[in-house]
Amino acid sequence: MEILQIIGLGISATFLVMILKEQKPLFAFLLLVIFGVTILSFLVGKISMVIRMIERIAINADLNMVYLETILKIIGIAYIAEFGAQITKDAGQNAIASKIELAGKVLILVMAIPILTSLIKTVIGLIPE
């Protein structure tokens, strides 16, 4: 089970960080970053598998791929912003983490504008005159 490997790695990293934090805080932070990147790289294959499956479903359902691509980009922005914010929180930089989260939310809003516009046009088209 992959989750057990991730948990084991996480617990090991936690103990190492706790030991290093008092002696070498910079190394402790670097270990946190390395752990995060390791987990992220481990999950990239799983994420791409899910994306391919969603694309196949969208093609079979004859959905407009532009909207699907936009939604996948929005999901990607959300995950990446969360990852960056968590890393900066781990470093004790909550103010920077808040700015990363805000930037992610604004970028998501910007990416969603074409979908919202299309949705509003569809709803307006359904309203009888």
C-alpha cells in the first residue's frame, strides 16, 4: 500500500526534522522541502493517470475540451498554491503563505472567467423572452 510508504516516510522525516531543528534549523527546513518534493514527484504519475482518465471520459461524452483543460489548470493551480503555502508555513512565514494563497485564488478566478461567461450565456439563452 502506497499510503503506508508515504506515512512511513513522513514519520521518519518528522523525527529527523525534530532532531535537526534545534541544531541546524536550515537543514531541518531543507529536509521538509525535500520530503514535500519527494511526495509530489511520487504523486505525479497518479495525477497524470487521473487526468488521462478524465480526458477519456470527456471525449466519450463529447464535451468541449477547452473547458476541461481550463478546469484541470484550475485544479493544478489550487494544488500548487496549497503546496507552496504549506512549505512557507513550515518555514514560519505565514504572511508569505497568505499571499501565495491569495495569488492562487486570483489566478483561479481569472482562469474561470471564460467558463463563467459561457455559463451565463447559456442560462440567459434558456430564459424565455
